[in-house]
Amino acid sequence: MKPALMLMFFLFMIQPGFLVPSFLSSALADTKAIGKGLLVAPVKLDFEGRIRSGTFKIMNRDPVNVDYRISFAPLIEKDKGKDAKDWVRFSPRRIKLGPGEHQTVRVVVRKPADLAPGEYTARLLIQAIPPARKKGEGPSDQIQINLDIVYGISIPVNIKHNP
């Protein structure tokens, strides 16, 4: 197994008492999964020809209120050099959703006039924002580790330009 894959497995499977030494299991008792009920549709946006705007929906399937942030995600290696994030605008950038609520996000593309023909990509990252923790929670004479697992989804915004 590759080291990066082993690290991902460890980070996603970590739970109190599982893959954790016994001296740390009590310190990890405050592990939370935030935003695991995130649903995004559609899972990609394609802009071709004269199409300049589109939308996608975000839905909260968690039983609690969740704040979400939308930002640009780093491109994967194969898309380097074809970055379109300077041409993509979206609104809103931050959303608070109650259980079962959804929100439409509008995406607009403004291509430069001197754009060479080809395919360009930007990636939007929709991610839950962990709630702020209060200082001083728990005993002060013990080591304490707070682990918040934050879920998110990255969707590609593909722009095909053929003048």
C-alpha cells in the first residue's frame, strides 16, 4: 500500500479506540464528523459556446444546522496550465443550512477576449465549516486532542472554448 493511501485510510478510519494507542483513546473522545450529510447536484458544470452561467444545488442531510464555505480547490496535476479560476465567479460563498434545507449557487464565467481555443478547468470546493470550540473544555491537567473530520466535495467547472 502506498504511504499516501495508508495515511488517508488512517485519517478516515480513526475513531476513539480504533487504530489509536490506549493512552490517546481517552484524549480523542471528542471526535466529530462535520458535514457528512452534504449533497451537491450536479457534480460538474460544463460551459461551451455561448453558455456563460449555470447553477448547482447544495443540500444538508445532517440532522443539525451546518455552515458551508465555497472556494476554489487546487487543480489536479493533469489540469495544470489550464486554470480558469480567474474567469469563474460564484455566489453565495458561504451558506448556513438547516436539516433538509437546500440552496442554489449561481456560477458565471467571463472568458477573456484573447483566449486560445481549448479546454480549461476550475474546481469549486464545497466544505463544511467546523463550529468554533470554546477554550477550556475538559480537564486542564490532561492532554486533550480534538479531532474534527470535515467533509467536502470538489466539483469541476469545465470551459470549452472554440471561437
